[in-house]
Amino acid sequence: MIRVTDDGPVRVVTLDRPAARNALTPDGLDALERAVVDAPGTVVLVRGAGDAFCAGADLSVVAEVATDGDPQAFVERGQRVLTSIAEAEAAVVAGIDGAARGGGVELALACDLRVATPEATFAEPGVTFGLFGAWGGTHRLPETVGMADAMDISLTGRAVDAAEAHRMGLVSRVVGDPRTVADELAAADPSALRLLKERLRDDASVADQEAAEAAAFEALMAEHADELSGYRKG
């Protein structure tokens, strides 16, 4: 279900259930978490096999949970995995080519960058069959696109194409191949990339964020002191 390829500083994690539009099962969620969190390089690219990015939670599993399982535990498992991806040390790029639906949108929202191909589409269709995305989507979506667009796509369940997703800030770029963006990130200094992600993700108070920002900058200065000395005036 989860295929991993390490290529220098970039780990490519492929959701590999094309017949199921790469829908996620509980075991698939756990494998996805390990693949991202344990990445040896500085960048992870998450993408889907076939003509979809990710259809979200496997509906056969959802049906089983609804009748015989523990819905709260199911939701908390997904929330834990996506939070782990958001907090991973590597910079995580969602390369969306084809459909992202429900939990697939939530997976993309947990990544640091969302890059779409022109064929990408996005929808939160849960409301049309009596559910909604509960893997962190109700807070990540409005944080990312603003309340008006979040309400629009969540309450209607409608699909938006790559151009509209870019307009609302759901994706940062529309490109032919998302791997090119992963390679851009991989060309950056590893320590700076890691610390910058950590700072941008910080949701502490402004004072605490600025103190941590200063400490991180000081650490980078110390690490690159020899290189920086070349810029000193004689």
C-alpha cells in the first residue's frame, strides 16, 4: 500500500492502491506515518499511484467502524498520524495529481507544501453522505484557505480544480511535476530547512516564538561561522 523510494535527500512516499484510488486503511495510515517520520533525508514527497492522489479513508473500513468499531478511536488514529506528518523533521511536500477527496485533502493539509498538477481536483464530500473530514481538517482547512472558502467547499461538498485551489491558497503552485519542487527544497541547507520549518510551524506566543527564532538563528550562525567569515570586510 505504501511504497518508499529514497533518492538522495528526497524520500518519495507513494500511496499505492490505485484500484481503490489510494484510499487509506488503518494499517496504511500507520505505514504512511513511519515512512514520513523515519525519512533519512531532508525532504519527503507524498504522491499517489494511478489517477488519484488519495480518496481519503477507505469507505469499507468506515462502514465497519460505524457498525462494529470505535469511531472515536478511528478518528484519533487519523489525527495522530497527520499531526505526526505535520511535525516531522523533514519538509513534506504533497504532490497532488488527480483527485484528493476527504481524508486525502486532510493529508495534503498536514504537509508543509501542497503542489498540484493541472489535473488535480479537491473536495470534502463527506457532508453529502452524512459525515465530514475529522482528521484535523476542520481546523487546518480554515487556517489554510480562510473561513469563507473553507465554509464553501466543506458545506457544499463541491470539487474545485487546481486553478481554483491555487486561487484560494489550498495549493502553493500548479506545476507539471511536483518532484521538481521537492528537488528545490532538497537543494537548501539541511539545518536551515529543518529549523525554518520548526519556526514556521510554531504556534506558541509571539514572545516565545521570537525567542526560539533568535536561538535557532544563533545556532545556524555558529554552524556556518567559517563560511560567513568570508563575507567580513578586511
